[in-house]
Amino acid sequence: MTYALLIIPFAVATLAVTLATLGRPRFGRRMAASAVAALVLVVLTAVFDNLMIAAGLFTYPDEHISGLRIGLAPLEDFSYPVCAAFLVPAVFTLLSPRRTA
């Protein structure tokens, strides 16, 4: 199984849960904050994954990755922080009680 196939269920779950919060207050604001968080996490992932791979702490077998890389880090490795940046606030929103006026 490739990492790209492994990501699909997480991406679908992230999309579904995020869209489930569409009717909740401040959806646009939450999406903007998630996008900023995703950008920060992607930069941090790029820096630290490249450092860890360069140091030899771990490797990715070529047959399990797409071959697209940012530095030494495979592109698939960036999907997890992006999903987390959107999924965590969406789950928190769904678990929070709705406010009534």
C-alpha cells in the first residue's frame, strides 16, 4: 500500500467533518484560521522532516511514495498536518454545544 492511498480516508474524513460544520457560526473565520495553521504546519514539516531525513532518522521506501518531494520529504508527508489543521477545529466545533440566543 502506498502512502497516497493511506491518506485518502483521512482526507475524506477531514472534508466530511469540516463540511459538517458549515452551518455553525464563524465557519469562514475558522477556515481562515485553519488555513493559516496549515501553512505554518507545512513549513514546520518541510524544515523538520528534511532535517530528520537528512540525519538518517528514517527513510521512505521509493515504492511507497509518489516520487514528488519537497527537499527530501515526500509530498504525501504534508497531508497529515494539513488534515489536522482542518479536522481538529472541526471536531472541536461539532463537540461544542450549540449556542442559543
